[in-house]
Amino acid sequence: MNVTVQNIFRDIQAPAGGEQFVTLWQNASVKIERIVSHSHRSPKNFWYDQGEDEWVIVLRGTATLEFASGELVELRDGDHLMIPRHLRHRVARTGAETIWLAVRVK
């Protein structure tokens, strides 16, 4: 078996005000992504409405998620939550460099 060690904090290249998505692993049921956000926010009137459950954790940085109900959820280093499928949400704002891990389950 050939095992390769990688580092989640390497090769970060998200543009200012943007995001970088890197798929770390996936199969037919699960997708694991690293997301790097630089002072990012979702476009006005845009909502994620995903067809899969999503568990996210902020590894480094800060983020505020806004839900269609109007609830704002603040996340800091180590904070995580489960977003059920079709729960409309958006990124209200992130810190200058926020690194997330997202696990999407169909």
C-alpha cells in the first residue's frame, strides 16, 4: 500500500474576496472539500440550497453564516455544525483567511 501524507494548510491560493475549493476525497456518497475564503461573502440575494447534508468546521479563521430564517451563526477556530439538505443558507462574511473543511453526504 502506498500512503502519502498531505497537509491541509498547503497550497492555499484563493483570490482576495474569493474562495478556493479543493476536493480532498470523494466517492458516490461522500465528498470532502477544503474551502479557503478570503474576506468572502455570498452575492446579494444568493442562497445555497443543497441536495445533500453538509457538515462544516472552521479550521482557521472566522465566518458568519446566515440562514433564510434570518438567524446568523458565528464560527471561529474549531467550531462546526451540520447543515441539513435544503436548509437555505449563505456566507454573510469570513475573515481575511478562513479555512474550512466541508463534508457533504448524499
